[in-house]
Amino acid sequence: MSGGVDSSVAAALLAEQGHDVIGLSMQLYDAGGNNGLSFGTCCTLDDLNDARRVASVVGFPHYILNFERQFQETVISNFVEEYASGRTPLPCAHCNSELKFSTLLERAHGFGAAVVATGHYAQVVRGANGRWLLKRSVDRDKDQSYFLFPLMQDQLAAAMFPVGSLTKPQVRREARRLELQVAEKPDSQEICFVPDGDYASFVAKKAPRVAQAGAIVAESGERIGTHAGIHRFTIGQRKGLGVSAPAPLYVLKIDADSGDVVVGPRSSLERTTLTASAVNWVSMDPPATWVPVTAQIRYRHAAAPGRVRALDGWRAELEFDSPQAAVTPGQAVVFYQDDVVVGGGWIE
């Protein structure tokens, strides 16, 4: 329970259906500020209090679990190291797979709970072959299946997404019907531990070594400017490059070894192929031959048609039918067939 409307409604609906519900919230940082983290509009003490009030109103126990160390070791460390390596991290996917459906599931079992339910907009169903399937939510605008691709079969078997069959307006209507005080609470729009959106300053504070000057280089190899650290850039970035040109320039490549940031025209951003690592095949065994899919390379990217096949070492090769812009190392690529998640991995 994050304290938001989605997880609150999920818990209240399950209690109304007769399930034995226990509310669990994750404390992810020291509220006294001793670890240097400042959280935004989620994961705050106010949010934890909102979750506790919902549990009290509905009538089930609520516990706060201290996950500060795990959050630092998994989510924040990965976030910093990815930027320092010239990649663009996706912390929400790591938080879901490594905390909510791994560490939290272990804690839930300690309470005697069989299932972990969350307020994610996604669906999990049992396939005809007995395999657990992860599907998009009914509300396609809010769908969060993209962030859940790392979930393994045992985790999906112990997962419930009660709001995945509802639209966001329906969730708010349910919250009002259930008389939950969070019914009109706004959604969080940011990464929780970077509330001001200044990723570069956050990374530099955690890893000062990254704030080293480097060259901004044209595709031709000509040096056209300097920068204050590769952690300030991501593939496809246009604004804040610090160089001028007759036509708009975009970040095409980030070389962590040399410190060079290569820029060029938008047309040079387009790619038809990519490889992914640490691939989790959700709905099928690793396909040795090409299978048709639609693939999503960012959360707000419109899934594009193509084909995928498995490679050795839990890697995959994807070919798009048409070029896609800003294929970004460190982001997730998720493969779909209709609304079902075939699998996904991390873009190399």
C-alpha cells in the first residue's frame, strides 16, 4: 500500500470480497533525512499515514516494513551506476521485481499471506497450458505491464492486480463509494527519490566521479563542444546539449570509456534492430526461431510490430518492421502478442 488511490482501492475491494487482507507499506528512506534522500509525492510519511488510515477505515491490520537498505542496494545503486555507464535506467521495473515481488513477497509469507496484491494496472491470468500470463490492463492509458516484465512464474502465481480490470475513472468512483479519503488524491508523476526531476545532480551527489568534462562530437568525429558529465545525457535528448547548429541535434551515442557524447540529426536515431539481455520469457519458452510480436522500448512508446528470437545466455534479438527512434541502452524492451506479455529484457 503506497498510500495512493490505486493500492487503497485494491485493498478495499479485496476486503469487501471477503479476503483476509493485511496492509503492508514499504518505508524506503529515513524520514529524518540522514541518508540524503528527499522524496516527492509518493513514498512520504504522509503517504504511509494515508495507507494506515485506509486500513483503519476498511478494518484490516496495517504494517510498515523498513526496506531502506534493500532500496538503496537495488534500486538507487542501479540508477546511479547506469547513468555513470552512459545508460538510462528504469528504476520502477527494478523496484517491482526486486522489492515488491521478491523481498516483499518473502515478508508477506512471514505474515501467512499466500498472495501479494498491488494497485498496478495489469492483469495476471492462468493460460490454457497452465502457465501464468501477464496481460495489459483494461485501461490502456494507465497500463503498467511494461514495468512488470521481469516477474517470474512463481511471482505471477502469487500476484493479484485488483484494479487491472478497471479504468482510472472507475477506480476513483470505487474509492468514493468505499468512502476512502484518498479518492481525489493526485497520481505521482515522478521518480520518487528524484522529486525535482534533476537526475544529474542526484547522480553526481551519489557518485562524484561522474562529473567529469568530456567532448560533444558530431557524427563525423569533429569536436563541437564540451559537457560536464555523461550522466547529463540520454539517447534521443535534444534540449540542454550546449551546442548550436543549423538543424536540431540529438544525442546518438554515449561513450562511457572516452566520455564522448555523439550528436547528430534525428534521422540518425532510427534503428530497426536491437539486442536485449537478462530476458525473461513470460508466456512461452525461449523461441529458437522468429516469432511475431509488437515491442515497446519505452513506457510511453507505442508498441511497434516486429519479430523476436532468443539468443544464448538469456539474450534476445529483435527486428522491427520499420525504424524506431531512440533505442536507449538501459531501458526495457517488452514483447507483446495482442495484450499478453511474451517477455522482455534490458536494451544493450
